[in-house]
Amino acid sequence: KKDTIILGIETSCDETAVAIVKNGNEILSNVVSSQIESHKRFGGVVPEIASRHHVEQMTMVLEEAFNTAELSWDSIDAVTVTEGPGLVGALLIGVNTAKALAFAKQKPLVGVHHIAGHIYANRLETEFKFPLLALIVSGGHTELVLMRDHGNYEVIGQTRDDAAGEAYDKVARMLKMPYPGGPHIDRLAAEGEETITFPRAWLEDGSYDFSFSGLKSSVINKIHNAEQRGEVLKKEDIAASFQASVIEVLTKKTLRAAKEYNVKQVIVAGGVAANKGLRARLQEEFDEIDVPLLIPPLHLCTDNAAMIAAAGTIAYEQGKRSGLDLNANSSLPL
Ligand code: KG4
Ligand code: ZN
């Protein structure tokens, strides 16, 4: 059988990324241009700045992806691109680039869901076994997704307010840590102790949904109240206490869903999957019930285009095609 070579483009947030992937599981090139430095002084991603960066970076990143893979357009079977969800202005740069390339090079065009990409980042490392459960935790998402087959996604739980990464970033900001705050909280938490018991949002019995805004408010109130009394709380302890609450809820709900659906694999994806505390706790729990836990290496956890090409390969092989009227959709359902 002939190899399937897929080009992937990702611009949903602040990474301009292009990759070329063979057969959905082998990276031939994976180029990511990050803009974190440009957004840092604003304490978060500024949509207009993100879009401008994508326009400036795209041609270079694209060229580098082809150079690294040592391939020409002749070898490319299809152009795949993140169509949503994400920042609409940022998504539009990727979508329009993909449409122009597909039209000019006469290649099939396939729109890809960003979260499908995060899940398929794992297939670049390990073959999937179904049913599988994916926990997606990033700056924009907190979702539990059940997959009974390739390209088949059932969202069984999601956040009702803030995403897990968003909560990390907001708490980090309160502790005067730079953006993105997740890694800083993770580091502080390792040096602190859970001296404050923050609430765990379990929601209704049996629910796989999440909520992090109450926790975030508790942390903010705790800091304010202490300040007013002239007390100083140790940053490390606040971080450890906050992280303990996030990790416990994420781990317990994932574990319960894995048992209920009798899954053969559990996948963790998205930027928060980089969290050392979360990884350790999940590993411990899933070792105990003997279910393999898949967490991609750090560079595949965060936004990249290899994951889009990997998810795009399955969509392409299943016959999905997008027209040249493909549009960016900031709230695309999975
Ligand atoms: O997947 P990602 O790179 O971009 C989105 O699609 O959102 O995720 C970024 C998020 C940020 O909120 C960042 O603070 C968080 O992932 N993050 C972490 C860690 N590393 C990154 N959160 C907790 N612990 C970490 N070690
Ligand atoms: Zn992402």
C-alpha cells in the first residue's frame, strides 16, 4: 500500500505551526513558531497580535516544513487545517492559507477539529486501542472524550466555565507569576504543602462535567483576606493547595469514566498534560487498575501541526473533504 503523506496547518491560538506526517503516525517535519514572548507583557494572548504573527510567520514556517521533510508538493496527498475551535482571526489565517494551497496545488482539503488533533498527538507515539478515553486539558479546554473507533468522538464531560489551564493562568497572575502561569504553579506546588483545603467541584452525582471558576474565586478570596489581615500566605502552599484540588477532580472523574466505559487506553492531551503533579497522580491510579495511560511528550502536548496532520490523516482516509468555502469556526463542536 502506498504511503499517505499529509500536510497539517495549525493557527488556532498563538502558535504558527506546519507539519508533514506519514501514514498518520510518523512525523516527517513539525515546525512550530511560538509567539509567547509577544503576549507575555499583556498577561495573556491578544487576538489581534496573534493574527498578525500568523500572517508574518506562515510562509517561513511552511517552507521550513517542506525543507525539513525534504519533500516537494508532488508527495502531498492532502492539506489539512484546524478549522476550529479557537480565536477566529487566528484560525482564519490557517484556513485561508490551506484553501489557497489546496486550490493552487490541486490537493484535497480537510478541516480538522483542534481537540481531535490533541487526541491524535498520541498516535504519533502509540497505536490506538478502542474504546479509549481522552482527557483534554488546555488553556481553552477541559473535556473527557470517549472514542469507540477512529474519527468517532463522544464528549461525555466538559467544563461549564473556566478551562483547567485558564484557572492555572489566572491563579498564577494573582501570585504575580508571568504568563503562561501553569508551569510556574506546577514548580511552586512541588515546593509547597496543601495547607489550605480548597473546594472540589464534583457537580451532580455521576456528572463528568467540570467547573473551575469557583476554585479560582476561592483562591483569590483567600489571598485577599490574608492580605487584609496583614498575613502572608506562602506562594508555594497556595500553589500546592490549588493544584491538589484541580488534580483530584481531574483524576477521579477520569478514573470513574475509564471504569464505566471499560476503556483499553486513557489519553491525556493539551498543555496542562505537561503538569508533573497531574501526570504522577494519573500514572499511579491507572497503574493500579492496569489500564495503559498515554501522555505525549511535551512538544506534542502543546499546540502543534503534527497532531492536526495525524487527526487529518484519519479524516482523509475516512473520506472527509472540505470545500473551498471552508470557514473558521471559533466554537466548532467535536
Ligand atoms: O494546549 P495549550 O498549549 O494551548 C491551548 O490550546 O490552550 O495549553 C496551554 C495551557 C496554558 O493555560 C498553560 O498555563 C497550561 O497549558 N500549562 C500548564 C503546564 N504547562 C502548560 N498547566 C499546568 N501545569 C503545567 N506544567
Ligand atoms: Zn490546544
